[in-house]
Amino acid sequence: MSKEIYEIERKFLVAELPENLSDYKSHKIKQAYISTDPTIRIRQWDDEYILTVKGGGLMKKLEYELPITDEQFKNLWKKTEGNPIEKTRYIIPLSDSLKAELDIYQGFLEGFMNVEVEFLSTKDAILFDPPSWFGKEVTQDYKYRNSNLAKFGIPRNN
């Protein structure tokens, strides 16, 4: 069964890592792009495999996810473009039932970090007051989309 939803999120750089990072649940993610326009991504999330198609937009975009098998993932991996992205994602609870998704990158993006928060509504996203460990907001900056990180690497002026 596939899932189509609107993803409403804001993205930030990281000013400093939160304390006790190892106390939070984490996931290993490996992903690559079959296409960046439109965005078609394959992702391994721990032991799960997902094909994702994303619509245009920065803070709010249509996202369609379809579970795939390990074999399908491996076959599609051969069709990807750009550099693969490897990261560890930490899920950090915030207030109002929100969660920060802190990504610490490995491989060719080693040393880069960002954090995203997903919201139920655009209004909630606009009213969100980020915690002090969040850095500069990059929601509206295309250079920080994962598809562009895969193609061009870490933006020079982060």
C-alpha cells in the first residue's frame, strides 16, 4: 500500500548538538536519487526500503511513498544519479508533540548536519519557535535540499 501526504516541514542548520544525543532513538539512512526533477528517491531506513516521489515546493510539498523490497532497492540503486547520501537520523522530542529529526551525515558529506521538524499545518510551521540548539533556517534555500546535496555537496556558505 502506498501513502500520499503533504509534507510540511522547516529545515535548519545545527548551531550545537543537543546534550545526551546517544539517549535518543536513531536510524541509519542510505539514499540516492533516480531523478532530481521531479524528485524520485530511493531510501534504505534501517531494514526498510522506500521509493519516494516528491512534488515541488519548499516548506509544503506533496510526497508519495511506496515500500519496495531489498531486491528492488538494489536494482534501482544502479539507476541513481549524483552521490549517495548516508546519514544517521536522531529523533528528538520537542514541545507540543513535535519531533526534531537531526541528520548527521557520513561519507562525502561528513561533518554536515541539519535538523528538520514536520508539522500538521502550515500555520503550525509558521508559529514554530526553534530551540536554541537549532542554527540558521534553510527551509527556503534550495542548496540544502538533499537532492542538491547529493549533486553538489555541502554549500560553501553554510
